[in-house]
Amino acid sequence: MDPSRVMRVEKAGMAESMQEDLESLARGGFRCRLCHVTVANKPSLDDHLRGKKHQRLESLRSVRQAQELRSVFVSGFSKGTPASELSDYFQAYGEVINVVMDKDKAPQGVYAIVELQDKEVLEKVLAQPHHSLGGQKLRVKPREKKDFKYTQPRKQGSAKREQLSPKKLAQELCQADDVDAQMSLLVQQFEFSEGERRLRDLLVTLFQEVFLEFFPGSAILPFGSSVNGFDVSGCDLDLFLDLEKTKKFQASTKSPAEPLAEDVASPEPDSHSEDSILSDIDLASATTPEVLELVATVLQKCVPGVHHVQVVPNARRPVVKFCHKESGLRGDISIDNKLALRNTRFLQLCTETDERVRPLVYAVRHWAKQQALAGNPFGGGPLLNNYALTLLVLFFLQTRNPPVLPTVARLKELTENEEQTVVDGWDCSFPKDLTRLEPSSNTENLCTLLAEFFHVFGDYNFASCMISLREGQPLPLPGVLESTVGSKLKLGPFNLQDPFELSHNVAANVNEKTALRFQRCCQAAAKYCRSLQYQRKSSKGKIWGLVRLFQPGTAEAETPAATGLVISLPLTLASLPAQTRKQLSQAGNMHQCWFQKVCSSIAFVLKDVLRCDCLEAQEGSEREGEAVTECKQREQQTEADAEQPSSAGHKRSLDEEEADLSSPAPKRLRTDTLSPEGESMTWNCAMWRRVWLGRRRVRRQLRGPQPNSQCAAGSLELEAKVSEAISQQEGEARPTDPLLQFTVHARTGADSSGEQGMRISLCFEPAPEQAAAFQEFFHFLQGFLPRAVEQHVVSAT
């Protein structure tokens, strides 16, 4: 046939197919039946026909139609017949491209679609009147031709359980019998469905097969939420690519005279050739970014359905991020994260040790997310991550009396010699099974444990100690710094130590504002958990139990105005270096000397750093007496009602209970944490400039591209220059009247950690007419003042 004629016939067929795809609508519009897209006019239609989606679907339809024309429908073979047997049988007539079997859904029995190489092979198969396989007569006929229908790619949501809306979830929880049942229901709602587990297992298997082709002996190992027992439907898939055997195999190929004793997982013969990917890079000497780029290349070009591949070399643990197109599942691959595998197994061990662990962790996580304390979907930021919240719950269970979970140190004592494990220099030893662990004698139910969790951490001094799951107790910061000398341990307002990598503070990203809000929310939640609305199911269909606890904003404590504008300084005696504490003890009254030094630092920060007029009030003055009295009243206010025990014989009226639940009384500072006869000092202050505005921008300008080491970021010298620069920008002339006038009263108080835990509370009292305007400045002081005072105290001793 003339080639030009063939081309004309193909174009005519395409034109006819295009006409079938298009449907004219009223007012000049068009609808594309192939793509299910409606356009308004002819130019828009032309753009659509030239677009990627339409072109891709046309190509896909052509491929499907070609497959139908060279495929046969086969049935009659025995159930359980493998596809390979059918392929071998039809290979006698010509090459077989693919065999697709469906053994469950066909009502008439098992069947298969056999795709052959071309029409000539198809004709040979159909020309044979009788086919048999394994003694069974086969029925072979041309494949039925069906209209091509485009379906949207299946997203991850089709693999996981359908999520309940917040309203529906609240209804389900309210129908439960008690709080324990509510927490169990919460786990069932958020954990993986069987379909999602199967999907992740299949993806791990796929990745393993692909990477074995390029990295002989390598292993893909999942870790994190997918396997640690605290899975959340839709969470990322974290994978670790273990290349240790691959490195040994590569070394053995370079030195064939010295074969390695280790058995490498049967590498392919062509792995030794120059075409192998291992010939492009030396894994033993390559940098982590170089290896990650190689891993990204394999993901992009060789793993079906993977896209949006991105190397993130600057993360704390460099990874390659990816997305599985069909399911929408996101994940990442790391090559230097063996500690994460041990952490994952440790969390698994905790869930296996006690069945109360999982429900409690799920409840705390969801509560923190609803109160905007956790749940940043993009990672980073000042919020708590799920790992930190999980460790916090485990630490709480370690400290119960009797404990629910053993400490990491106790687990190490139960570890046998062959189970001793050291990863990256850190001791990660614990038993592989539960046979050597003694069951916990703690019998508290989930309802009580959750209430106690909020009670414990509602008044916890996170900044002055390090929460240690290894020891099961808070550790003083000087001791932690001495034990991790030379490491990059980052301290902050929230210190929570990784159970194995002791130089890692898993809550180092949390800022002062989030730490303060976490405590306030815990305080409010603890108060709510003492009410009947939390403990008992409502007989009138009202919300109760976890439902109200999870309501956004309702569990957050009162505003600073209602708390008396109190700032608790995180600096304690225990946080000071040992040499400094020794000097203070030699000076006589240790607590008095310490209080004087801290007050001196407070005055320095207010006067020299923030350019605030600050005059110490005369001892015994009327103003000081009023400040002391008012501050004490604010700290002790409204606690008596909340602390009253509810006896079995005492019945509250319905009106009283409803009023208490609808408007929960604010919780003040605990009176037992303050020393009634402690040291005190008062300053009368005045602010003339808005030095709290625009500090970040001015700080960047002063530091420049190459910051001076003597004016490092966050130093008091730099902060003083920032305040001076802002004052000059507002004008050289001093205003007639100050912007703000307020009184600061400092008092010592005893922390729960004992004698070495003395700390200071600052009570701010603005001028009555400036209460509203003072809020902005106070919000700045909440984050700035504790950090600056601590820095000055440490540097001055």
C-alpha cells in the first residue's frame, strides 16, 4: 500500500475518533468525553486538545485498543494454575507479552487475559480448534472489546479507612460507655486499615527489589510511624537504605584476591561489569549528598509510580523525599539513620509491654493537635512533633507509682551479652522480647492516667532540667552538659532527651511561647479532668469525656491578663554550673545571694538592654506592700474550689455543674510552689520607646552578612544595640509622657525538685489605663526576658 495513503487513512481515523470524543453544547461550549472536561469556546477547546492530559489519554487509549486486538480470553483451567503455565502453553504459537489472571471475581470461574505479540500469533491461536492444559479443556476466544473509560488514579484515601468528620467522631465518642472505651475507639479510628498496611508492605517490597538490582546486598528497612506501633492513617513512609553489605561487596570486587567472609545476597553477574551503577561511585569514600543523588536517580528512573523526588541534604538526617503517584503516599529514604531503627524497636517494645500505652499516646497526640501545640504537616517550626509527645507519655508512665513501663537503664540491665547493641557510639541495648520483663503492678485505668498526665506536666519546669527516659527522672542541666561534653546538645525552654542519642533534644525546636502554652493547656485540661463531665457519660446527650477535651481552644488556660501577668523564670539553682553554685554557697546564704544576682540581671535587662527606666522601690513602702499583697492574691486565687476532693456522698446541683463546665474557673499558680516568706523585690518602670517592634529586622541589619563574633545572634550586647537603633529611628527627642508605666514584683518560690529548685516569679502590674496596651509588650517579655536574664546570670558568675 502507498505510504501516503496509509498516512491519510490514519489521519482520517484520528479525525473520526476526535469527532466521537467531542460534544457540542449550547452557547458555543464543548465537552470532551474522553477527559470529562467542559470548555466554554473553540479556542479553549483547541488548547485542551493540545494539552498534556488529552494527549496522554489519547495515547493510553491507543495502547489499550492495540492490546485488545492481540489478546485472547482464556477460561476452563484449574483453579490455582499459575500464570507461568499459561504463558508457557501459548509460547508454542508465538511470543506472549503478558498474562493477567482473575481468580476470584468471575462468576463463571477462573479466567485469564493473554496478551500476544501481534495479530499473526493471535490468528494462529484462534485457528487451533482445541486447547487443553493439565488435562483440562481450555476455552479460547477473542478478547471482548470495550469502550475506553478514563478513571481518576486511586489516591491513598481509597486504601485507608474513611476518616470520620470531627462532628461524626464526636458523636461516636459520646456513644461510648466510658473514657477508656473512648480512647480505644480513638485508636481504631486513626490507626492503619488493613488496606493501607498492605499498600505499604507492597511498596517496601517494590523498593527492595529495585534497589537490589543497583546496590547488591542492600536492604530497605521501614521505621517510624509506619511500624513503631503508633501509626496514623496517612503518615509518611520512612525508609532506611542499608548499604553496609553493598560497600563490602564493592570492596570485594576491587580486590578479588581477598574475598570477604560475609555472604553478599547473591549479586547479579553483571554487577561486576563497567555498566553497574557501582562503577560510577565509591560508596566507602563518597559523601552523603553524593550517595543520595544516586538514590534519587534510581527512584526517578527505575521505580514505577514514583515522582516528585527531591534530595534534602541539609536536614539533620539528610534524606531523599518522594511521592507514590497512584496512592498519594509520601515518604523519604535515608542512608545514615540506624538509630531510628533502634528507636522504632524500642517503641514497639513499649506497646507490647502494656496495652494502655497506645490509647494514651493517641489521646495525647490528638489533644495536642487540636490545641495547636503539635501537628505541623511540613515539619520543623516551634510545635511539638509526634515523637516528642510519644516520649513524654512514655516518661510519664515510667514515673508512675508503681511504674507502668521500665526505664531504659532497667532494660539494659535485663539485656544479655549477645543482645548488647552500640549504634554510632550510643548504647542502644534492650531485650529483644518480653519474656524477661516483669508485668507492671500498676492498675490505673486510662481515664485516670490521662488526667494525671495533664496534672503532672501542668506545673513542670521543662527549661531547668532534662527529661530522661534512660533514667526515668528529670536530670539537672549541668550534669547533662558535663555528660555530653563535645556534643551538639541544644537546650531550650523544653528539654526532652532522646532515649539513646543522649546529645539530641527532641524538643529543641520548641520556643518559649509554645512551652508556656503547653503548660497552660495542661493546667486547664487537668482541671477539666477533675469534673464529672470528663469522668461520667452524660445522661442527657451532652458532650462529655474526651469530646470537650479535644475542642480547639476550650482547653487553653486563661489569658495573661487573667493570670496577673506572671512570668516564671526558668533559671534555677540546679541549672547553674557547679562552680557557680559553689561560689554562691561560700558566700553565706546561698538562696539570698542567688536571688540578688538574678534581680541584678533582671534590672540590667530592663534598663541596659531594653532602655527602660527602672527604679527599685523602697523597702516597706506602701506601693511595694500593695504589689506584694495583690501578687499573692492572684497566685492563690480560685485554687481552693478546684482542689476540693469530690466524696462519694457529695452531690452537686445540676446548675452548679453546668456553670462550672460552661465557664471553667481559671487555674492560678499553685500556692505550694511559692515560699510565703521568700525574698522579694519591686521595681517601678517606664517604657519610652516601642523597642519590642521590628527587632528581627534591625538585628539582621546590625549583624550584616558576616556577623561579628563579639555580637553573636542573641547576645545581650547585640540586643542592646537593637534597642538603641529602634529608639533612634523613632526620633532623638524623648516623648513628654512614657508609653507604658508598670510595676514588676519579684518573689522566690520552691520548685518541685526541692532545695536546688528555687526559682523566681515576676508579677507585672501595668497602670490601670494602660492594661490593654501593655499586653503587646508583655507578650514580647514572655519570650525575651527569661532567656536574657539567664544569659546575664551565667555570664556574670
